[in-house]
Amino acid sequence: MFLLFRLKLFISILIPAFILSSCGDSPEDIYKKMSDAKDKGEIQKLNAEFKKIVEIKYFKACSSSCAGDPVSIVASDLRQLSGAFPIRGKVTENDGKSHGADMNLSNVDYDNKTKITTVTIGSTVKKLSKEELGVTKFDVSGYFIEDHMMNHDVRGLVTNLKIDTKKLEQIKNAKLEKEKKEAAKMKMTVAQFRDYKSKIKFCKNDWKKCVDNGMLINNYSGMSDVKSYCKVEANSRAQYGSPEWGWSNFGTYFVGNNYVKTGIIKIQDNNVKFQNGFGAMKKSRVTCEFDLKSNSVIVLYVK
């Protein structure tokens, strides 16, 4: 009887324990289901289950012992990097302390040309501008890969996101006010100013596509070479030792659009010093006319 009682007791404990141990999905199973799910609501339900069984409770304190453990974090201030973990963000803990995270997120793509970040949660696709990305919090579930002093590595996916619309509105208003001031300086409307700015990318590699003198001088990639040629020519004109140049050379130009029309630009440096016959350094003005078509200095004079 005693043996029969012990056998029944053993069975009564073993069977429920076996059932309990086998009825729940593992983190790997849930994560796979989240990755394959097409419905955002289903993903968030699965993520709630995933959060219950994550082993990492304090992200910042993680060390090498956390490697391979499931983790659930809220990341903000995302920006694009390169390498195996191309997205960097900030993880803020419940105590207010934060730590960086370098992440490889399977459902996040970044377009380097448009600067747009696309987040796909199931069948829901959200495209985020740079401004929106900076004010959005992302629920990220996945696995801790490696610990680092500044930014732990995480591989996972975004299960939800929330844009701080108030902050976004503040950023947009500040940007608009800045545009208004810049447009006013150029005697343009905001629409005209935006149209002007949109053409800068064409000007960078082809001076003939610049709109005016200012755009050419400030944005054409060949201007650094132009200034170097003018500086070399000016140095060759020095009679008593080498001139003293400032940090930025030839910062003055003339407004209009004649530089673009003719291909001949005229720039000045008003802060260079030339040595005179008495050995004193005298502040001078160097004016240089340069032909972009022949890539040569036409006229240079020092006063």
C-alpha cells in the first residue's frame, strides 16, 4: 500500500509538471512567430508573451553573461551607421539611466538617397523622415549579442513605434522659422527658398547648373581647387617672403549670376598680409579672377 501511495504521489506531481513545462512556447518560438506574422495586432500580442519570459531585466548592466539571452528594450534617438549593427539608439531604463544600443533590426530599412527610414511591422509599413526618426520610440524585441562599454549589440525586430507628435511639431515650427529668416535675407518667399535649396545638389558637381554666384561659390565642389590656384598665384607675387593667410581664404565674392553665365568668377581675400620692403607685414587685399572653363587664373592683383 505504501509503495502504491508513493507511485500515485509521484504520478500526480510528474504529470502536471510535464504538462506545464510543455504548454508554453520558448522565446525562440515566439520570436519566429513574430518574424513571420503579417498582422500588427498579432505581433504585439506575441511580443507581450515574449516580454514575460525575457531574462534580461537591466540592459545597461549586461555583460558577456547576457550573450544569447532574449531581450526587450525601448529605443529612441535612432540614427544610421554602417557595419553589422547599422542602427544606433538610446535605451532608457526605468530608473532613468540610459545606455547605447547598436542594433540589427530585420524589419527596418534605410534609404541613403532619400534619407527615409522604413519600418515594416507585419503588413503595416511606416516611412519616417529624419525629424520623425529623432522623436520616435521603438519597442524592440530580440537577442543580446555582445556587451560594450558604450553600446551593447542587439539583433531583433521592431514590434511597435510611437511618434512624439508634440516634439515633432516643435521641430517643424523651428525649421519653418529658420527658413523664413533665411528666405528673407535672400528676398525670397519660403516656397522660392525651398526651390532654390532643391537645386544645390545639381550645382555641387557641375557649376553650369548653379542658380547664381552665391550657390556656385558656396556649394560647387571645385571651389577649393579654385582658391588653391589663386593662393599659389598670389604667393608667387610676393617680393619679400611668404604672405600670411588666415584660416579661410577668399571669402568675398560679388552677387549676381554672371559667374554661372560666363564661367569666370571673381573672389577676394581681405585679410592676407604681405611683407613690405621694411620687413613689416601689411594687411592687403588679393583679388583673383578665375576661368572655370580653362581651369586657370586670368587676373590677380594685390593691393
